[in-house]
Amino acid sequence: METSIEQIREQALSQLKTALHPDEIKALSVRYLGRKGVITQFLRDISKLPSEERPEAGKRANEVKKELDTSFKEILKKIESQASAAKGRIDVSLPGRAVPRGFLHPLTLVTREICSIFIKLGFDIAEGPEVETDYYNFEALNLPKNHPARDMQDTFYVSDNIVLRTQTSPMQIRVMEQQAPPVRIIAPGKVYRCDSDITHTPMFSQVEGLLVDKDISFGDLKGILTAFVHQIFDKDTSLRFRPSFFPFTEPSAEVDICCIMCKGRGCRICSNTGWLEILGSGMVHPAVFENVGYDTNRYTGFAFGMGVERIAMLKYGIDDLRKYFENDFRFLRQF
Ligand code: 2NL
């Protein structure tokens, strides 16, 4: 017999000391005391010993067998009772489970950024209904009955006289009806146009602004919009005011900024012009003031409107309008 019963005992007890899990102890029990176990084999091999050594060896082997059996059972019981005591208790040493943080949609972020810039310039926020009457959406804004912008193709009609607003100006008309000048408001919100292709969605976000007071000139319009552009884009962004037409402003101007991508050299984004259109503006048409009862001899004002999707595209380099509405987390969580 190469290994003595004492060596077997030592080995079994030292392995038992390092066991942490009930399964490990059960495996040790099988290895030493099982039908093909080390001790069982040892007892069988006793028959090969000289006959005078057999009684002592057999006695000792049975003692060790009993001792190990008792030890295995004791340790198993101890580990199992520790495990069940730990159940239901909090292990303060475990790492915490991370709670995923929410985030805002890029259009919400940019709308808020636009608003906060105008709030710093002294404007108040005005919000109102997305379902409007024909009067507030068109008539009051000097959009005559047969104007193309009122066409069935562009406007969602709820009924003959009720539409989904096509811009947020109706809210500004409502404010002017309610208060005398001075007025300094911005109207953010969703607007609707019956239009859907790669560059148009039937719903989009707009921010409009209106400032009315004594002695407001086109110079004030340029000053406020220049300050805005320098805050929403880089403070050294060049911009230009280009003559345009809107039924509710006269004169009207569109504002272009020097292309963010190519710095004016000409690229695919600016169609090689070096300029990007970002908003429309103008001095409020006297007909609009007459509709809300403002004295056009005492007051002048300017107004402007911009699409939030477009501003966000230029700020973040987003190349496809559809990304805003697909709700793909891989896109949304980047902002
Ligand atoms: C654009 C252009 C514009 C206005 C909106 C406005 C509102 C009132 C009176 C006069 Cl109450 N004008 N709004 C003026 C000029 C342009 O929007 O491109 N929007 C996306």
C-alpha cells in the first residue's frame, strides 16, 4: 500500500478546510467515502497485507472513515446554515445595480436652448393650441382667402374652419389681442403641414418670435437675430440678411449663416453656395397690427420663425430628418 491511511486522512481534512460550497463537500464525500472512494479502496486492499497487520489496519481505517464522515456532515451543516442565514440579508459589499438615466430628445434640447437664449434677451414664452381656427392661423396674419399657403395641399383641415396650425404665429396673434405693446415673446411648438418626403415631415417643431414697441426698426431685428445666431452657433459665425417675402411681414428677410461644414468654401451641405438658410424674418405687416387693434402710427415690430429640426441638424451634423422620428436609442442617446 503506497499511501498510508494517515496520509489519506490528512489530505481529506485539508481539502475539507478549503471547501466553500455544499457541492464541494458532497464531492469530497464521494471521493473518499463513496463506493469507489479512496477509503473504500483502502479497506479492500487490506486483504493484500500480511495477516498480522490486517486487524490494526482495518480498525484504523474504519476509525478514519467514521471521523471523515462526521467532519463532512458537520461542515456541510455549517455552510448550509450560513447560506440560509445570509438569504434575505443585504450584502453591502456587492457593487450597486446601475439605474439607467433618462435623456432628452435632441429636438427638445435644441428647442430649450433656443428659448433660453431669447429669455436672456428679454423674451417671454407663449404656448397655445395646436388646433386653430382659420382666423388665427391665416386671416389675422394677412393670408388672404386664395393665398397658396392656405391650399388644401399644405394644410390639415379638421373642418371647414378648423386647421392644425401651420406655424406658431397664431399664438402670437392671441397674445397681441390680450395685451398692449410692448410685446416680447417667443412661441415654440409643434406645427403641421400636409407634406411628407425625405426632407419634409407632416409634423415639425418651430420657434417663432415677436417684438413690438415704439421705434422698433429693422436694425433691432438685425441686432437681436445676430445675437441669437452667435449664441446658438459659434460667436464668430458670419451671417447675411437676404430679401424675401412673407405675407405677414414687410420688408422680409431670410437669414443665412456661413456654411458650418465648409466655412463658406462650398460643399454638398450648402449646395456649393457657402451659405445655409436658417430662419425667416421681417417687420410685422401693418395689416397684422390692424387685425389685433394696435396703432400702426405708434408701434412697429419685427417677427421671425425658424425650424428646430434644421437648427439641430446643423448643430449636431444630423444628415437625415427621419432620424428624429424613428426613436432609435442608438441615435437618441448621443445627445
Ligand atoms: C419661417 C419664417 C416667419 C413670422 C414667421 C410672424 C408672426 C406674426 C407676425 C408676423 Cl404674429 N410674422 N412670424 C415672420 C416671418 C417669418 O417664419 O421660415 N419659418 C419656419
